Amino acid sequence: MASNYTLIINSSNLSNAFNKNIYTYKFLTGNLRIPSNSEICVSSVQIPYSIFNITSIYGNNTLSFIWPVGATTQTFNVVIPDGYYSVSDMQLFLELYFINNGLYLIDANGNNVYYFVMSYNVTYYAVQLLFFTLPTSLPSGYTQPANFVGYPTVARTPILNITSGTFNVYIGYSPGTYGSQTNTVNSSFNSNITPVGSTVNSLVLRCNLVDNSVSRIPDVLDSFAIGATQFGTNINYEPAFQKYIKIKSGNFSDLSIQIDDQDGNTIRFLDSNVLITLLLRMPV
């Protein structure tokens, strides 16, 4: 015979205000006795999808362009504000950067012309980089912005410089330079490694009471995929069946839940408005 209890974890239990990934439930008695052969499982989880994929915490928020101007080049070091970016979002951010730094022209129809474009290539499961040749003078019918950086003496494309372990993982490129100072024609590249997009694709729940002796991480309670959940909406998880896990016996003052990514890395959430329902089963 067993006694069953329901525990509700929410924002009132937050115990890590910076990362918002640890929640601690204080038992009402201050000291709960857990007998041998007790078990716990997850009943349901709702977690706001508020994890940035580009952030200074990951160190993936910088890149640089080498831009031909006159007979030399200028280097533009770009710092990307922390946020969640699709490739389309990233292109829009770069276009704003180009506008602010005079790295574009305006065609006869009033459309901005950009000489670097980043886009999805769904066919190859890749991010495509397009480099277009910069003219040596103002093309017929075009106008230049007041802050225009200048024309190269020889028609050349911009160069994107990607360093190791940073932005390259997001777009799926080996570290290096793409484009060339001697490249006088339009050029295109596709990802040469699998683009990650976001380093977090699944969540792992860890619990200080769990005694999961067969796992490399012995306090693993459960895990689930983010799947097709859109950033800014709730990640919802309801197990198809009750997956009870053995917990430690003894006296405990609290129960702690920690949320990590699929590789066991710490995650930083922006929103702590979680709802985690746990089922506790103890023999009597």
C-alpha cells in the first residue's frame, strides 16, 4: 500500500534568479521523512521558451566583415545583441547594421542593395552565404546614402571572417574567411558542417531526491524535446505514462528541480513562470 502526493513547482519556488533554471520546494513540515522504495515522476511541465540562441554567455555573438574600400579594406566587428534569431532574423539585423554603417546602395526603384546576404538553403539543410561584387563607382540610376563608406578601386566582394567555436556553430561553417580580396565575381557558399541554429533542443530535469544509479547523471528525473515549439510560447510536456523513478530514503527539508540542456549544460531562461507537477509515491 502506498500514499500518493502531488507537488506543484512554480515561480514562487525559484532559487536561481540569474539563470532561472533551479526551483526549490520547501516541505511544509520542514523535514519530510521519505521511506525506502519511494518513487517520483513528472506529471506535466509548462516552461516558457525563453532561451536565447545568440548570447554573450555562449560567446557566439560576434563576427567581422572585411569590406573593400579604395585600394585597401576596412574591418567591421559586429556585436550581435543577445536574442533568439532565426537566419531570416539575422539577415534583418545585418541589413540594419549595413544601413547604419553605409555598407549599401539604393537602386533606381528605391530599394536598398546589400552586398552580403545570409539565407536558408532548405534543399541542402544549410545556411547559404551570398557575396556580391561591389561596384567601383555609382551604377546608373543608383544613389548612395549620406554615410556611404566608399567604392573599391577594383570590383570585389566583401569577406566574412568567422572564428572558432562561436558564430560558426550557429550557421554551420568551419572557422575561416569566406569571400576573397581577389574575388571579382559574385560568390556563394553553403554550410560545410551541420548548422545548429540553437544549442538547446531538449531539456533534462534533475532532482536532488532522485537515486538513478544507472545514469551517468544520477539525479536525472526526466527529459523531453522542445520540438517545434516557437520561441516565446510554452514548452508543454505530458508523459504518455507515469515513469516513476526511485528516490533516496531519509529525512529531507526540500526538493530541488534543475533544468539543463540535452548535454547537461546550464541553461539561462528569461522567464521563470513555470509550472511543474510532480507525483510522489511513498509506501506506508
